[in-house]
Amino acid sequence: MDLGMLRKMQKLQKEIEAKTEEFNEKEFTLEKHGIEIVAKGSKKIISIKFKEVFLLDPEDAETTEDLLVLLINQLYEQIDEEEKQLMPAMPNGLGF
């Protein structure tokens, strides 16, 4: 491999690393049913807030738990979709 090709590959690697770091720090928000969930691109949950008067029936905590799981999974799907759009042409192993 010649020196020019090696430099291009190093530059590409740095660009990928920068995009990856930027994406991992980006915040994603999903708000539904009076609940707001914020996560980073790295899928670290930052916050869960009850935005409206959210009535939790102590006898039915399972419904709220199920709703939180559903919303977190929807937020993760949103993150995955944006991640795919960010690096559509990257060969396997070079992306995130």
C-alpha cells in the first residue's frame, strides 16, 4: 500500500471517529402519553420526565412499566434509524 492511500485511510478513520463521537453525544427525545424520555446516541438514558399530570394507579404499576419499556424501545429505534442514515455507505466494521 502506498503512502498516499495510507494517509487517505487514516483521514477516513479520523472522520469516522469524529462522527461516531458526535453521534454518541447527540441527544434524542421522545415524548408520548405525557412521558418524555431523553437519551444520547450511545443509548444512555439521560432523563425520564412525566410532563403532564400522570396518574399512576398503585394497583396497576405494570401498565406504566410496560409503557416506559415501549417508549424507550421506540426511542432506541429512532436512534438506530438516524445512525443508519448517517453512515449508509460504510462497509461493515467501519461504522459505529
